[in-house]
Amino acid sequence: MFSCCRFTADNESHALIYCSAQLLSVSAIVLANLCVSYIMSTLNEDAEELMRKIEKEEEQLAYEDPDKKVYHLCIVNLVIG
């Protein structure tokens, strides 16, 4: 599940995710939990950036394959909300 991702800690001791593949290949709940972690650590800008990346990938996938349904951003918003 995490073959495309590498988790590290930076100088401020918060988790960062670097994906070499598509974010949508990562489970939606994992991305949601990462956003929650950012928010709980008052790193809202990082959470927003991750959500923008998810949205961009969902839009790209919708353009490439209109019949495929993805709900990553919806799930992230539900978990945060």
C-alpha cells in the first residue's frame, strides 16, 4: 500500500509525505489521517496543499477516464469535517 510513498520527519518533527506515483494510489483514509495530523499540528497550509494536490489529480483522472469514480477528496473532507 505504501510502496509509492516515503514518510519522513523534518526539523519541526511533523510527518511529510512524498509520493513518486499518484496520490490517488494511496488509500483515501491514509490521506485523510495525514490531513488531520497536519491540522492538529496547526499546519493547516500543508493540509490545504495536500487537498489541492488530491483535487488536481482527481480532476486529471476525470478528464482521462470520465467513467472512473474517485472519492478521495470527499472522504478527506468528511474525516476533517
